[in-house]
Amino acid sequence: MGELTRGYLLESVAKEYRLWLFKEEEPSWERDSVCGHTVVDTLDAEAMIEAARDIPADAVVCWDETRILASALLARALGLPTMPPEVVRTCRDKFATRQALDRAGVSPVAAATARDSAEALAVAERVGYPVVVKPRALVGSNGTTLVTDREGLLSVFDSVAACSMPEVRERFPAPVVIEEYLDGPEISVDSLCWDGSVTPLFVARKELGFPPHFEEVGHTVDAADPLLEDPALAACLTATHAAVGLTRGWTHTEWRLTARGPRLVEINARSGGDLIPYLGRLVTGVDAGLAAASLGLGIRPQARVRPNGAAAIRFLYPERDTVVGSVQVDEARLPASVDRLEILAEPGQSLLLPPAAHVTCRYALIVVTAATAAECAEALDAAAHAVTLVPADEAAGSGEADFREGDIRQ
């Protein structure tokens, strides 16, 4: 759990509850929010269950995708409310999700797994090009690639099959999913599911980059988004949650708005990443952290929406693979609508663009608020021009060596 990506959720929960933190190493920034901690492997459910035996707990809360399953197993062992681990497994495995949807006749997408390139080619021939090739259980679009023909599939299959992350311990005999390409814009929906009733709380319109990969370079949340009242999306949300067996929880689903209607990309048993819940809180007043705490206690969250304009986030990437010399911010050029600006890269850091790296190649993020999504886009354009990445070779040549962080405006 990173300070930037999830710290605001931890702070919200700490204002209302006493927290005990499980973490792989000694806590740092989290210390002010917790009353105690245990150093333990949080990817190992059995280790956490053993560590929790002498800690009185009323709830288990987790926002990290790679630790959701271990946390559900911990909660079940302690007799605490949780999503069933079997449901979490279905959500974690992208092909198991497709199988569950197929059995229910919901959100049809042609897909199959492949152990090797020969199987992948056979699947692609059945599905029909273009196809999307993705690992079964990674996060952050790592390895996900669009291919348009046989040669393209052969060129990427081995790298997708080998794609891994230290935090992901799931292993599959057939590690790659081949599925039909879905046309149309991509969105995500953060929803509250309670006893099978699914309420969409906010929709994030995605900005994607670096084709043929699917890097998420920005998101916009509008309290007045018409998709919140769209009957087709509402029906799909209810049906997909039921198909995977998810009856209670906060979920983050990703969709393509195709010519045939909404089609599910994936369903996650947690709130969104990339500060999407932060954007949602800005425009609806709904706090995903407090909602997670209520769900962990077995209490229905009081998610009262108070619509308030729009908010958006944009991540800044280098134009090419770069070693960072400095990141400079001209504060005088920042529009007043900037809510938050964070520098993500340090001097000497290597930024490798997709497919070599995903997410970690961002050097800054900008959050803005405005009355409309269009005004957010204008503000992001203006703010982006106020942030400059100076590569290390240019900084050395000019004698430039300083590194300036942008202000955080709240």
C-alpha cells in the first residue's frame, strides 16, 4: 500500500477507528494512522492468520489487488465479514471471470487460455483478429497487448507469458488469456454491492495511451455523468456481480462501451486505483475508505452522494526512455483548479516506457477540479505545460542539477 495511492484512504479510516497494520517491513508514513503493527508477509494468508491470533480485531480491510485474496482468507479464519475467498479468486483470475460470465450468459466476450504460442494461434483463429493478449492475474495493464495478426501474436506471446510481478503469486498451467478485442471507449465504475443490489457511485472515463498496449494515462470523473443513470450499464453491473457470486462489497469494474452494448473487461473486489476513489470523493463526497471499513464490519455503508462538478487526473510520461535529471514546476503557470500535483520521479531514476515498464514510468501526476469534464481537460492541458522533465544528459550539459517538487494544493 503506497502513501500516494492509498494513504488518503488509510487517513480517513484512522479518524474513525483504531487500526493495527500488517506490513512486510517496518511502517514509515503509516505510523501516525495506526495504533500498532506487525511485520509479516501479507501475501501469505497462513502467516497473517498466525500473526493475528493475539490481536483482537473486528474487521479486516485491504485495498491492494495482490493482497485481496490473502486478506479474505484471513478474515474468514477470524470469523469476520468478508467476500468469500472463492469469489475473490474468480475476480483475480481473468479467465475464471470470463467462464463465470459465460455460464450466466452475461456480457459475452470470446476468450480462451493458452499454454504456448501454438495454442494461442489456434485460439486467435477461432476468436478472429484483432485479439487482446493478457496475463491471467497481473495488475496495472502489465503485459496486456493488442495484436492484429498471426505475426504480431507470435512476436509478443512469449513476453506476455513470462510477464510477472513479485507481488503476484498465482500460477497457471495456461498463463495467457486470448480474447476478442472490444471496440469503443473504456470506463471504470466504482460500485457498492449490498445483498445483490449494485449501486454505481461514480464512473471514470479513461484516457489510454501507448498502443498497442493499454496504459491508463488519465481518468475523469463527472458527478453528472449520464452513464450513472444508463439502464443498460445498470443491468450489466447487476448481472456481472451475480455471475461471479459477489453479493456484498465495494467493487471496481472496467468496461468497454461497444456497439453491442457494455462489455466487461474485468471485475475487481476492491476500490479503484490511480486515485480514482479520490476523484470520486471530490465530486460525490463518498469516502471509499470509510465504506471499506463499514463493509469489513458487516455494516452497510452510508454512501450518500452529494454531486459536485467534475475531477480529473493525468499522469505525465517522458517522450522516450529517460534517466531523470530534474523535474521542474513553474508554479506561476499552474491554473487555480489544480487540486494536487505530485512529482513521482527522482533524479537518476530510469523511466522506461511500455512495454518495458508500466505505471513506474510516470514522472508526475496532476489532479484538477472544475464544473465540467471539458473544463477539467483544459485545466490539465495548462497544468501539464507548467511541469518540465529535464533528462539527466541535458541537465548535466547545462549544469542543471536541482529537483523541485510541485506543491500539493488541497
